[in-house]
Amino acid sequence: MRKPWNEYFMDQAEMVATRSTCDRLHVGAVIVRDKRIISTGYNGSVSGDVHCQDVGCHVVNGHCIRTIHAESNAILQCAKFGVSTEDAAIYVTHFPCLLCSKQIIQAGIRTIHYKHEYRADPYAIELLKQAQIELVRIESPEELIELD
């Protein structure tokens, strides 16, 4: 049996997350348009900079500021190579932060597929709803526990 598209793309996002260089959280993102992957990204340092896994995180106010988030990296790759993100979908292992949510809206991405809840900022959710971004949580079989 063929794997459904949503599972296939989320599996790709999880694979991309294995490239993460920040040990605080490994996040992967895949941008898809017309059932084709147009970009991927993971959370890691700016090109040419040192990596958290090698020298430690640079934490300010509870956030590692050394890293670029996976969603941002994927969107920036599209910008770098001139690939439109208009009406695309993004598959991300963890719910996007406020800044990434704003970037997703500005990039014209219409759907966010995510697997794990992670510090979902109420203002991010408000902005995403206001922008009519579809939010789809893809639950893994191990998270679907039936209660009696």
C-alpha cells in the first residue's frame, strides 16, 4: 500500500530534522507545491558559522539565537533560488513559533502541516487564523492512544 502524501511529506520533514545542529530541538521543514518538494530546511547556524553541537548554544532570554529555524531556512532557500512559495504548503515537525508564523504568512504559504505541539504562541495562532492559513496536525500512530 502506498503511503498517503501527508505522511510521506511529514516523513521527509522528520528526515530533514536529522540534519539539525542545535541540540535543544531538532526541527525539519519541507515546502511543497503541487505534490512536489520545492525546499527543505532544518534549524541550524548561519552558513559558515560554528554549530551549537560543536560549541554550545548561544541562549538569550531562553532562546538559542545562534540558529535559524527550519521554516525560515526553507523559505530562505526558495528566496535564494527564485522559487515561489505562493499557495504552497509547509510540513514541519513542530508547530511554528511566532516569527516563523509571520514569515509563513508573508511567503504566501496557505497550509501548515505539523506533527508536534510546541509552545504554540496564542498571537501566532490568531495571526494564522486571520490570514486563513489552514492548520493540519498530523498525528503519529503512537500518539493516537484510545481511552476507555
